[in-house]
Amino acid sequence: MPTALVRLATIGGPLGDPKKALSRWLSWMAITMGCGAGISLPGMFSVVTDKTIFAQPETQMGFHPDAGASYYLSHLPGYMGDKLNGVEMIACGLATHYSLNARLALIEERLGRLITDDRTVIETSLAQYGDLVYPDKTSVLHKIETIDKCFSHDTVEEIIDALENEASSSYENWCKEALRKMKEASPLSLKVALRSIREGRFQSLDQCLAHEYRVSLTGISKTVSTDLFEGIRARLLDKDFAPKWNPPSLGEVSEDMVDCHFSPLGELEPELELPTAIREPYI
């Protein structure tokens, strides 16, 4: 899967007590895609920059948004789910601080000298290098009403129809780009991802991670389809960017195929159990 260029820095020297380690992590996000985005988002502080790009391209690989993506994406404003830059991540609540990429070395040096677990001290230090920013007029966030109109539908087919209608009447480039990406993606993955994100709106992060684990194992095991392996072949190995999806169309993806991804695991594979008892309270 596409990964992120993510720096994880500890505050106050050695980690010490592993139960307190999470409270000392800082996520510095540059290019954050796929699983890498999920790994970086739970940090107490997330610093994004003018170089940051946040995206979840898994369906084009025959996979699904994982690593907690069904939780984070489902809690974005409205039905937002587009590629976001650093300023837009701040506006959506996906990051806590914004700074120019050129200042990251200064931030790292400053935080490296701190010998404390006090959140307010760390936050004050970050604020010294932070910038107050707002999405510019070209931001996708200004299209939230149109996005909601297109993506609030219950099925992938209805979403595509709405996008096509919008593209033909408004000539919006983002509509055409969204359509292109959806038509390139695995039909099965699109339907699985839609259900995963919609269910994530009513689940905790733990529950989202548990159902994503089920979906991932189903994809890896080839129980329903080999789309994950075909997506990897087409994009990473042969790089012909011409995957042969199975099923090849949305109409051929049955409800049973989608249901199978969310079904309880069998006796040979235990369900995901998370060590919630030692988790820091802010997560």
C-alpha cells in the first residue's frame, strides 16, 4: 500500500514507561497516504505543512481504506473524502498544528530539548512555530454542499450518477477527477469501502479497526476476489495501470460478496483484540 513519509518523535528523551509512550508521540506528516495516514492520525499532536498531502487511494489498488480510515473519514465534515492538503486538514480537524516545511528541523530541535510529559508545555512549544491558516478559494472545502449532494447517496451507483449529472451541468473539474478515479477503482472495493465508512459513523475507533481487520483478511485470503493482488500487479509490479477487476463491474458485485467482508472470522482466525486497558485517555 502507498505509505506515508511520517516522522514520529518522542518528547523528553527515552520513552521510559511504555504505558505513557503514546502521550509523547508527535506525528509530523509530509505525504500521508493509505496506512501511513492511519498510523499518524492518532497522535496527540499532528503537525502538517505546506508539503502535506492526505489521501486514501486503496480502492484503486483493489483494497479498502484501513488503519482506522473508516473512523477518520466518516467523521470528516459532511461526506468529505477527497484528497486534502495541510491547510484543509487543519480545517477538518485531522491535524492540530500547521507550519512551513522548512521549519520542521527547528521544531524537532525545540521539542528534543523538552524534558516533560506536560501537554500544555508541548503545545506551547509547537504554537511558537505554528501559523494561523485558512483554506483558499480553490479549496475543495468550499464545495461541501455539492460534495454532500453527490456523495450522500446509499449506493456507489447512485453516487456515480450524481457525479455525472453534476459534471455535465457545472463542468467542475473535481467532479470529472472523482469520476475518473472511481471508474479506475475496483468495483468490489468501492462497495466495500462505502459500507465500511458508512458503518464507521456509528462505531468507535476500536470497532472500526475490528471490522477493517475482517475486511483486510478477506481481501488477502482471496475468499471473494483476487482484486488486491491484481491491483498490486497493475500499479506496483507490471505498472501497466490496466487491472482486470473481478467482478469487472458494479452491477456484478453482489450483496453477498460485500457481506462476506464484514462477517465474523472463522475458528482458525481470531478476531482483532486491542489492548485498550493500557491506552492513553485522549485516544
